[in-house]
Amino acid sequence: MTPALRILIVDDESLARLRLRGLVEAIAEPRCEVVAEAATGSQAATWLREHSCDVVLLDVQLPGADGLQLADGLGQRVAAGQAVPLIVFVTAHAMHALRAFELDALDYLTKPVRRERLQAALARAAQRLAERAAVQAHQPATASDGAAAPDADFITITDRGRLKRVPVAEVLYFKAELKYVTLRTASESHVMDGALSDLEQRWGDRFLRIHRNALVARWAVRELERHAPTSFGELDATDPNAEVADSWAVRVVHVDEWLAVSRRQVAAVREALAGVRG
């Protein structure tokens, strides 16, 4: 029998936590278990340092550090190679949805949450975890006789109803867009389900995290520039709400596209460029 999903509920309102717990317990499939609750982001972060769970049902507006900051912190743990739970935001405000998906959120639910909508999100979580387990089952990427595992260097996607294997060596970048990820090669673009964090854990030695929503093949980074136009949209230095981080961008070989680089990743991109040129 498949183990129950272990869920952490994070909301500063006790009644909201009680209602979410009731909805979770009313779901028959996938099986779920609420293992803990937290009223603040700091409480949740402390609990997650000492315990593990599969899914965090996370409110955005919290006392102190908000839910977006907590998700960002978990994303940094992924970059360090640590396993983290899937994030499903549960909030009364739809305005933060884009930012949430940039942080690799699995889903974004608005209050009042319907049981059917929550069940669909948890079903996606169960599927994602099963895919993650399947990837781990194929590692290490060599068979016992030293030969490469048959699927180690391919990504399987669904293209117009057909299963297709894309060689990892042909992938230029992965870019997260809302609930899906765009896989780009020199000649094609494919939309796939999944999370950048899972792709980074599997192929972090081949791909460089340049932004919360983008991984680029190390060999495909042609140059780094400030204030370059990007495929994420024109950079507006006059916008007081715009991230200064997005004033940097890299140009990708073959497709000649620009992708935004966050300020915290600029040094890593420079190092990767120096390594390629060296």
C-alpha cells in the first residue's frame, strides 16, 4: 500500500488550520495525514529543520517572514542538494500566484478551498513524489556491469499524445512557467509537467540555476550582460517593484535568446563562463 502523504499545515489562523485539517482528513484518495501545524513561517522553518513531510499547505500572509519567504528558503535548500517538501499555497489572495510558481510551487489554491480542488492538488503531489521516487530508483546512472542505464540521459515527455524521449545533451534550458516547465532544444520547445527542483537534483552537474524559474545547460551559456532584453520580458530599471536581480541576463547558444539571471546567481554564471572558456 502506498504510504500516506505527510502534510504540514501553515496558517496563522487557527480556524483556517482546523478547516484545512478537516478537508485533508475527508479525502480518501490519495491517503493523507496531517503530521504538524504551524502558525508562523519561523515555526514552520524550525519544524522542517528537525522533521520531514511530503507537502506543505502554506498561507502567504503570515506574521514575520511570510509564506513566500519560507518557500524561497526551501528553494535554497534544494540548490544545496537537500530534499524538501512540495509546496501548495493556500491563501485568500490571488495576486501572489505568479510569484508562487516562480518559487516552484506545485499549486496555488484560493480560500475558501473546495475539497475537490484540494484533492486534485494532493493527487498531483502524490504523482510528483512517485515520479521523484522513480528517478531515484534509476540512480546511480550506471548498471552493475558499468554500462550506462538506458534512460539515464533522456527525458521522457508527452508530445501530442505520443511519448517522446529527448536526449539531455540536446536540452538548452528548462524554464518554469506557472504549473509547467518549458524544455527548449535548438529546434523545438516542449511543455512538461514537473518541478525545476527535481530536474536540478538529477542533473545539477549539467545545468546551472540562473534564476528561480530557469536552469540552463552549462555549455549553452554564451555570454552574460547587464540590462539585456530577455525572454522573461523587457527589464524596467525604473520600476520600483522590479527585482534588481533581473538586470542581468545570459544569451543562450543556437536560439540566441536572453534569459534573466538573479543577482545571487551572477557569480556562479561568471564562474561557469570562465570554466567553459578555460
